[in-house]
Amino acid sequence: MIVIKNAELFAPEALGMRDVLIGGEKILAIEPTINPSSLPGSIEVLDARGMLLIPGFIDGHQHFTGGGGEGGFQTRVPEPSISVNFQHGVTTAVGLLGTDSLTRTVESLYAKTQALNAEGMTAFMLTGAYWYPSPTITGSVARDIVFLEPVIGVKLALADSRGPHIDAKDLATLASDVQVAALVANKPGIITVHTGIRTQALDLIFEIIEKFEIRPSIFVPTHINRKSGKLTEQALSLAAKGCVVDATCHQELPEPDSPRLTAAEFASMARDNGLFDQVSFSSDAGGSMPIWNADHSRITGMGVGTPASLLIELDRLVNAKRVPLEEALRPLTTTPARVYGFEGRKGALRVGFDADLIAIDPTSFSIRDLVARGAIAVRNGVAVKKGYFEA
């Protein structure tokens, strides 16, 4: 067992100074004081005096098997390591495919998802990719959701020249398949929508909501934090209808002529509209961030998503946008826990919840220690729990 002592606890609500007892991958107790000498067996004490203790981050958009490839085979992004996730606060993540479902497969994503679970992180996945009909393992999206334990939904691209060109009936059919499968399997059953830059934006989602009366909250549009009046208006409108809209985090501030907003800027905008709890943050870790030529036919450079962006955007939200920490944590904790079906288990520090915790130094806003599923994975800023093939 582990006792974390003298921490200022944000669960994410501010609870003041607390001690936390961990055992068997769960939080066993949260008390003003816990005396380790009164407990049976071997107890490890982690002194978190001066630290902020917060829930582990839930990252709903990661490319477990790497992304990219738009610039040739040499631009295929390698798989992110589990220790990189731990070092940047991620204890739970959802994996998916992107543009390339030709050299990367749903089967390999499934294998990597299971590997991450075996190595100590909590990992789920989406079937499908950009295209429709969706690539699957069992032959259908619904069967993947029902029969494959880590599959909680499907990925699809809209408003992107690299994605499918589907009509409202196709999308409504997919949504209905996902909804039925989710009911049968008791899973969240979501459709994560990669939102491209084409002018139609999220028009198709609005069409099927109106025409086929599809439940709006089944959709999680992502990459919505861009300087587009139409997309911003649509994202906020969907949030008001019950969707959780996902903002992609970035390490660097955008250039003045950049088309993107920071995740913190978008979340602040949603907050001003009373919709803050309908926004989640994700990193796009392992995904390519291509720099295109003028007509978007070829890439001229390549960036790579990293989970480091999550803490950077949290810092911006707290220290630049002046959002209180207990509120600013929600897009990384309680909100993704709700939309991905982890409520009652993840996203908060509660007795009986999974022991996923981060000790943050408030002066540098950096991670000192991290516990994932009850085991110390980062100690004094160094990853001590690594993947099978990590040195």
C-alpha cells in the first residue's frame, strides 16, 4: 500500500490538505491524517508537502500505433511510449487510427491497446479510421463494440479531403448501429469526428440530428479549436445540445496568422457561454501535424502530437485565462470520464476510484510524482515505470 501525505487535494474540487491511502489499484481512504504505522503490511510513504494532488489525465485522442505518412513512408510517426504518457500526466487514454488505415490496422491498434493495459496504463480504443465504411476487426462497427472489450466507439472524418464523402443517410445509419451496440454492450458508444477544414464543417451532423432525430451526444467532434466563425458557432451549438466537443492541445502558442486557437482559448469561450463542462482536452499524441503547401496537395513539414501539450494547456487555462484550478481540471478529468463511460471509476479522487493521481509542483506547474492504477510510475520527475522494450 501507499500513503500520500500532506498534499493539497483537488479532486478536482478543492478539498484542502489531505492524506490518501492507496491499495490494490484503488483509493482506499482520503482523510485529514492517515498514520502509516497503524496500517498492516508494508507501507510506502510519499510525502507530497507543498504539492497539488490532482486526478490523472484522461486523454481521449491518441495514436497508440503512431500516425502520419502523408509525406511518404519515412514520415510515419512511431508509437509513443507509455513512459512519455506517465511523465506528462496521462493515466488513461483512448487510442484511434487517423489518415492512414492502409499501413496501420485496427488489429494492430487493438494489440497496442492491450499492451498498454498490461504495462500499467488504462487504455481503450475506437474502431474505424477516417474512412467509411469503417475498417473493423469483426466485420462491423457494432460487432467490434459489442465483442471487443476495449472498443468504446468509432472514429470518422468529416469536412476533410482525406476523409469519406458520405451523405446524411450513411452517417445516420452508422450512428444508429453504434447506439444499438452501445446498449447491448453497456458501453458509451461514441463517434469521434475528426473535423477537417472544408467549408461544410459539421453541417452533416446538424442535418441528421434534425432529419433523423439522432441523439446529438453520440458525437464527439474533435479539432474544433480553430479561428473559424462557422465551426466555432457549430461547436458551441452542439455543446448546448449535449455534445462534448474536444479541443486539441498544442505546446506552442499559435502564430498571429495561424488558423488555430489554443485549447485554453476555446475553453474560455465556452465558459463565457455557460458550456465549459461540455469541453474536453486531448493531445493527438503520436499523430502527425502536417504543414501543407498552398493548395494542400503536399506537406512541407511535419509536427507530432505529444501528451506534454495537456499540462501546457492546463497551465494556460489557470495562469493566463485565470480559471480556478478545480474548474480548469474538468476538461482533462471529469468531462472525458463522463463522455467515455469512466464515471464512478476515473476522473476524480474518491474512495473506491482507480488510484490515478498526479503530484504537481505549483511553482513550476510540473509533474513531480504520478501514480497509475495504484503503482508509482513517476517519482521526482523521472519515469520509473516503463514499457516492456523501453531501456
